[in-house]
Amino acid sequence: MHSLFCISLTMLLAVSPEVEVTSLNGTSVSGNLQSFNKTVIKLKQGQTSQDYPLSEILNVRFPKNRFQRNLQTPFTVRFTDGSSFPIQSLQSNERQIKVSGDLTGSLIIPAKNVASVRFGTLSSNISEAWEKLLNSNHSKDLLVVQKENVLDYIDGVVGAVTDDKIQFFTGDDEVSVNRERVFGIIYFREPESETPPFCSIRLTNDGVIHASAITFSGTEFEATLQSGAQTRFAPEVIANLDFSQGKVRYLSDLEPRNIEYTPFFDTVWKYRKDKHRDGGPLRLAGKEYSRGLYIHSKTLLQYRIKNEYRNFRAIMGIDDSVPGIGFVYVEIKGNGQTLYSGNVRSSDPPVELNLDVRGVRDLDILVDFGDNLEICDHLDLCEARLIK
């Protein structure tokens, strides 16, 4: 009886998470999330409750949940569906891989669904080399090692992985490698047909999990991963729920067909996806955004969007992280015709862009120098997205 009382009291004391729900038409509503299933989101707003069709929802943001950056970078696992998140431990055999994370708990994943595991710290010196290996064409597993600021690899077949050893087959030889000497594993996987996720879950530790289903009972979230594994999340570990697949494409999910940097001095500030230059979240007028582009002057990004969309939307401004002297000139073109042009200053409120891109094949975004050389020219295009 005492246990039942405690459970009931806990449920009574539980506070429904505050959320901001954005629809496809760009409008946003706030309230306390009561529940949702595969068709409807229920919000409590004041004394009333309102249902919103999930088919019209772009994302659900949790404004009180802050990103937690771990200075001691844990391991990171990446799945074949694009999911990627930090973990604290990993063991595997030829059939399945077990991973455990602070926010995800323990998951058992079919080995065929795991694309890579990174054990080493991803410093700025080797991040580009790691990405290049991840995107390379290879016909065998890669055992990647770090030599100072250089990554090298041996190809073969990865076997069992324990807390301290990695079984590795190269030719007719089998070796047992100390795991602490390995920077990462990149598995060879046959290409699979891409199935868009029902929801992309962005966690406060910067992990992203693509789910085929997710529900909220009022106290916790339950998600089914595309691999079939199931896990639960407390509301406070979720930063954003993205339901845009099939409806919207974020520019941070696209690769420009051309990038041009023209530094004012000698330093090239490369554009970044979903993060500011220091690795933190994009922030405008005191509000954090989990999706978007950071673009420094002078940068030209050119995208091929193939006449597939009707609107380009974004919230634009100079990032809050810099003093109030940022000044850039922004020009956005579709098929060579100017859709938007204007100056953006730190002192200006964020600008909401809603541009008609019907019939546009080529979208160009130019962030040019303003009147302050390139000092503090840290432009954010938050929630930059193309809507069908």
C-alpha cells in the first residue's frame, strides 16, 4: 500500500513539460505537453486542453531543457539510419551490439544496424579526417588508430568487442587488439533503402536518434528505434522532437553544391551546421535553436533544390555570443533572381524569413561583409528549412 501511495504521489507531483510546438505554416503555440500518439498532440494551455494534428506539426521544442556539453567526451555510436549519440560502454559479438548511455539507457542493436563507433576524443585537428573516413568507400571494416594528429587504419573484419579488447581478422590472421589503442571502428555495411523516420529525437547531450514511433504517456517518452530496439526517455533529456521528414528539409541536412569563402584577413571561418563556431547552440535574442546554420562573412553557399519546394523559412540574426558590433549584408537568390537582400546588425531584432521558392532550382545564400570589416560577423540562420 505504501509503494502504491508513493507512485500515485509521484504522478500527482509530476509537472507536464513545457513545450513550444511549431506547425508547417510557421505559427507556434506554447503549453504543457499532456500526451501524444501517432496522430495527435495534446497541449494544456491555461485551463483548457487542445489537440493538434501531428500531420501539421513541424517540431516540438523543450525550451527549458539546456544542452549539456561533456568536457570528457564519451564514446559515440553511429547507426546506419544516421542516428548518433554518446555512450559510456559498448560490447558486441557478430550478431548484436550492446550500448549503454546516460540518457538512452542500455540498448541491444543488431550488428548490421551499427555503422561506426568512436572511442577517441574528436579534436579539431582530426575531425575532418574522421569524417572523411566515415564517408569513404570501403569493402571491409576499418580499425582506425590515431598517431599524434593523424588517423590511420587497417582493413579487415571486426569480431567481438569487449571493455578492453577488439577481435580483428586480417587475411588469415586473427589478432586481439587493446581497445585503448583504437580511435574508432568503421563497419562495412551494404547500402540499405532509406526509410524516413517518424521522428528525429535530439537529446540534450547533442545525440540524435531516428525513431519509427514515439509516444508520451504524461510522465515519460517511449520510442522505437528504426532498428527495432525500444527505449524510454525522461522529458528533461529531450531538446527537440523533429517531425519534418517528408514535409521539410533543413539546410543543415543538405550539402551545398558549392561553397566559397573570402576572408577579410587571413582566417577562414567555415560555416557550421546546427552549432555555433564554439560548438554551442545557435542563440538569438536569448532563445536557443537546435537547427540552423552558422555563417561568417564572407561566405557563399549554393544549393540545388530541384524545384521541389514552395517556401524557404528561417529566423536570421547575429548570434548572441558576440558583442553588439556584428554587421553583415545578406543576399538570397533563387535561379539568379534576388529573393531577399538587406543588412543585419547585432542591434536588430531577429528577422523572420518566409520566401517563395516555387520553381527554384538553385538557391544561393551570400553573407557579405558589413561596415565593421569581419569583426563579430557571426550570422545565424536558425530553423533554416525548405517546405514542400
